[in-house]
Amino acid sequence: MNTPLESHDPYLRTYTEPEVASLLCELHERGKPFGIRWGSAAVNGNTIDGRLLVDFGDTSVATVLNLLALLREAARE
């Protein structure tokens, strides 16, 4: 697995709300085969230091990307 992203990575500031919403859709789809559901996860429009937050515990985009990386890796195995 690649090194997990840190929530303070400046690269994360480049993500827009539509891009994060798309990532969340992918997260929902990739999580289904594993019984993982994030029905309430959504972009909440708030930012911390220029980084968008996601509503499932006000997590950062880094968390979403790290979860996707794990699910993508699991799908390859």
C-alpha cells in the first residue's frame, strides 16, 4: 500500500466540492461488496485551512482518499 495521505497535505486544497462528491460516490460503490455503508457521508461545505470537510465525523478529504486506496487495493487482491 502507498503511504497514507496526511490531512495537512497542501495537495488536498485543490479538490473542489464536485470532485469530493464524486470520490464519495466511488467510496459508496467500492464499499458495498464489503458491507461498508456511508449513506450519510457528504461534502459539508466547511473548510479548515482551505481543505474541504466531509460529513461523517467532519473528516478530511485525506481520510476519504485513504479509505478509497484501501478499498481499491482490496478489490485487486
